[in-house]
Amino acid sequence: MSEKNITIRDVYSRQSSKEILGTTALYGPWLPSGEFDWQSYENLVVDVLNSGAVPATNVDTTWAIYNDWELTKQLIWKTAEIAGDNQDKIAHFRPLVVAGLNTNDFDVSADEITPTLARLIREVDNGLRQRGITRRIRYMPVPDKRLYHAPSDIKVKTYRDIGRMIGDFTDFGLVFFELDIGISGFGSNFTTDEISEILVQTPEIQEYKSALISRKSFTRCPYDYCDDLLRIQIVENTVPDRVQFSTGNDWFISLARYGKGIKNFGYLLGASQMSPKLFQMWRNYIYHRKACALALEQDLQAAAKDFWTPGNVGIYRHYIAVFLAMTGLISFPLPHPRCEQRYRVLPEDYFTPLRHGLRLGLIDPADVIKIVRTIIPGCSDMTSNEIKNRTFWMG
């Protein structure tokens, strides 16, 4: 099978009503003082756990690219502490937390990627042991830029070495993270053969996150999920009983129910931070074969497509902050203090998350005037009539 000859039948043949395993990429909230908002962050972690999803930290939505190493460790430790206190919320065969780690900022060669990761994990592990946390953690190394143009044997060997190393620290292995958002030289560029080899030769891989939101060829819809279906097929054909396939494609959360031939499947999504409760409701509707699951799925995907803009992928982090503040889950709609201007939501675009919050039933229409005046920049003096005229049809 190739992307060119995938049919509607291929899509529907993979649909399943089995349990969808949720993993939510946590948001990292900030205070006006420039300090990390720990109280809001703890609220988010608990909210995710209460929804039955595994929290993932030090990922893109946690502003991992901007955080220093001390904050990164504190994020992992705090998330693990909270998850440890709520471990009855997560099935015993799942990790309590997924922790992202990044070696791209280090001046190392390809053969130094594994030793660099080992140093980071050793520090994280020491802190976890001091806090009495078990080995119930899963690590997710971000694709290293040194592997982008590396020969296939180097890519396979590197992941095999990473797996062996991570196996010394945890019983829940690692996430094999494939990323392609259409930026040349960024993320990963694995071939399907390389993916198969890495999955088969690295038994410590317990989860495969495929995040592919790059522009497709002129013969296809500009943004579709045919290549994701190929990756589902790879897991089906190679490691269907060991590896959980988790879509990371926030544009097509429906992929989380296309794992009919895989024992464990689900998502590792930043979009699910919008409302873990709604994503839990969606998972339950799928499991019980409720038709309304499809309506909710389309609504959630509509919001994700507005926030996760392919032409400006990084802006979704700030969109999530605005959305979470408007729906009352964090205190302030602020991006990371180091966030570049092009990744900040413009004042006039704050109405986009407001529209989705209303449509999803997460914002009470009676609160709209207060939200507009207190959260949207430059709107503190808007009259009630002006706000009503601007938002009347949004619900």
C-alpha cells in the first residue's frame, strides 16, 4: 500500500470501538511577573488525570524549546508527584507520565546522542527517586537533528542504543516520536522501511507517536492523513501487540480510532489539553458506539484546525493559553516570556478561541462580556452592546 492508492475502504476497515488510550500534552502556563504558574499547572495535571489520560510534560505545548534545564526537571518531577498521588486513575499497564527530552541544543555528534540523553535521564531519575516515585515513567526523545540526514543504519542503531539505555531507568520504555510539520531539516524524515526496522529492533519502544502535518503533493488534499494510515499499517504488520500507536496529528484526531489491528492505540495530542473532559467523553462515546461521538469529534477537530495552523505551527501554544484562560483552567492567557512575536496571538484573533469555547459548551454565554473585557487585549472599554454585536452569532 502507498499513499496514492489508499481508499475510503482502507480507512473504514481500520475503525474500531475499542478503548482509546489518551495521552495529553500538557500546557505550561505563565504569570504576568514572568514566573511559571505552578498552581494553574497543577490544576491542568489533575484535570488530565481525572479524565483517565496520561499527562505528557516538557513537550511542545509545555514550551519545551524555551525552558531551561532546571525548570524542565521541576516540571517532570512535579507531574510525576501529582500522578503518583492519583495513580488509581490510570490503568496499571500504562505509564503515569510521559517526559519529553531534547538533545538538539547540545553540540554533539550522532554517536553522542545516547550518552547525552543518559546524562539527562540520570538527573531526572535521581530526583524521582528522592521523591519516592516508581519506574512508571515513559521517556519521549524528540527527533535529533543529527539523524535527519544520517544513513539508515545510524538511525536504527541510535534508537536501539537509546532503548537499551532507557531500559535501565524505567519499565515503560520510550516513545518513538516521528515528527514532520513541513519544515525542511526539522523533525524527522524516516522512510517506512526505517520505521519498521526501528520498531522491530528496539524492543524498549512501547509507544509510537506519528505527528505528520506537512503539506502533501499536488495530487492529494493539501493536508490529509494517508501517510498516517501507512504508519498504522506498519505497526499492524510488525509489532501490534507491543507498541501503542498514538497519533500526534491534531488535525485528524479521528486517527485515534483507526487501530483495529493494534492491541493498544490512542493519541498523544496537544489538542486534548483544550478539554480533557470532552476528550474523555468522546472516547467513551466511541467505546459505547454512540453516533454523537462523530459530531463531537468534528467539533474538536474544527478547533484544533484553527489553533494548529500549518503555516505558523508554533502559534498554537499561545492559542491554547487563551482558550484555557477563557474556559477557566488557567489564570492568565500568556505565552512563554521568551515566545517570539510571530508565535503570539493577535488581539483580534482572541475571538477565535472564544467562538470555539462557546460552541463546545465550555463557556457560559452569560460570561462572555466579562471574558472579552478582562482577557482580550484592548477590549476593556467595549460596551455591552458592542460585545453582543461582536459575539452574538458565535455560539
